[in-house]
Amino acid sequence: MATPSDGACGQEAAAAAAPPGDLRSALITSVLDLEALDLDLFRGMHYWVPVTQRLFGGQIVGQALVAAAKSVTEEVHIHSLHCYFVRAGDPTVPVLYQVERTRTGKSFSVRSVKAIQHGQPILICQASFQQAQASPLQHQFHMPDVPLPEELLTQEELIQKYLQDPNLLERYRQRLKKMLAQEVPIEIKPVNPPDVFHWNPQEPKQLLWVRARGHIGESDMKLHCCVAAYISDYAFLNTALLPHQYHKVTFMASLDHSMWFHTPFRADHWMLYECESPWAGGCRGLVHGRLWRRDGVLAASCAQEGVIRVEEQPAKSKL
């Protein structure tokens, strides 16, 4: 089976094997573990549902990519996906994934996946696979210089720290408690965590160390791509809100999501997620993302546009 390269495996030597007693990641044991119903037809269940009570977009994208990957040979790897979210997902029923083998070529193969609930598509996905090919043409951007994940607090530790402050407003306290109660199968360490006591407008950029909870190991590289697709949607669109902290958001949802996979990586190792929003307008926000291995290699690139509706008048200062 295709496995991550030695470089990717060496990016985090401490996690080369699961520690004694460590559990496999819920992302591979349940979230991305589809039930085969027929040829190219699968059923997916739900593990974590956001407070919005709509299905998490990353889950639908990740499961759709798993379904597509099951229809190709082990020799090819995922190099890109392009998805449109066409309806909100219902967390009370499973999702059916119907795969169409659009093209199987010598170098590239394309699969179309339709995610269905209540007889209607909620997501349409195109995934492309490539036979490994060497090329002398290679370049990449430089990874941002940031503190290592071992030097930073997790999102849960940050929330606990905020909750200990007696001056925290009750509405923020309740919101943070809801976040803390969620069983998100991702570990996150913000590089520059927000100041929840002031919420001042910021540049539309954020840096997060991310990885899957639990152990995935030296499995098929396509599985690591599916896990990364799940991770990539978490807090991604929020980047477009950072300069607009004084506006109350009334509705926000992803419209589309694209990814390009560049080189092998381990989704259960720390990766730096560099997110930025170059534009917002017309009730939409655009975000770009780059997933870096901690050895400085660019593993994947992402892009997403979402609908963002806010109250016409800015909310009062939250100082």
C-alpha cells in the first residue's frame, strides 16, 4: 500500500508508533469508516456535530473522499478535490455516498461523488487521483517561523484558562463551556490565540498547529488525505471574521471547498495550518490555507468560500 515517505515519517519521531495504551483515532475507527451497501454506494454515520446542529462540512468532505478512494487502485494517490455544499446536512440521519467512475486513465483518474440525504444531494464532490510521477520542476513557499507545538497550549487548555478569570462575561463563559463539552476528534494549538476579553479586530490571518487525535500510523496515504480533508474545514471560514469582530454573525456556512495534496504526510502528526482571507464581500468570504509538515514541507493547499451574513449595524464594543 502507498505509505508516507521517510521524510514525512521522520517529521515527528515520537509519534512513529502508537504509545502503549494509545487508542486509534476516532477519525478512522468511526468518522471515516464507511459502510459498503453496494458497488460504489456507501453509508456514513456521524461522530461530532457542531453547536449549529448542522453536519460538520469537513466530515462530509472527508467521507466523500473515502468513498471515492475505495473505487481506485492502491497505486494511485489523491492529488485534488473540489466540492460544493448544496444543502445543510441533517445530523439525525446517515449520509449516502454514491460514486461515479467518471474516468480511469493511465496517469490521472477522476471520481464524482454525490452525498445524499432525504433523497437530495447535500454535497457534490470531484476527486482526482494520480499515478506517482517524478519531475525536476519543484518549488514551494517557505513555512512561517512559529513556536513549536510543544511550546503552546491546546485549545482546551486555553478555554480552561479563560474560564478561571472571574471577570469573564457570563455569555462568553457559557459559549466557552459549550465548546469545551464538544468531543472534537482534532487537537488544535493556536499560535496566536485570540483575546476573548477584548475581541479587537485582527488581520484576517491565523496560524494553528493541528493533528488528528489518537493514532493512525503507517496506513494508506489516501487515508491521511481523507483525515486532512476533515481537519481542513475546522475554523477555516472563521478567518474571514477576524477583522470584523464588532459585527454580530447571523448566519455562516461553507459554499465550496477545494484541496490540493502535494507530498506525503502524517495526519496524526502536528501540522501547521496557515489560514488567510484575501477578500470578503457580497455576503461571502474567501479563505486560503496551507498545511505544512513540521519539517517545513508544504503538504497540502486549501481554498474555501462561504456565505457570511451579519447584522447591518456593528454590535457595540465588547471591551
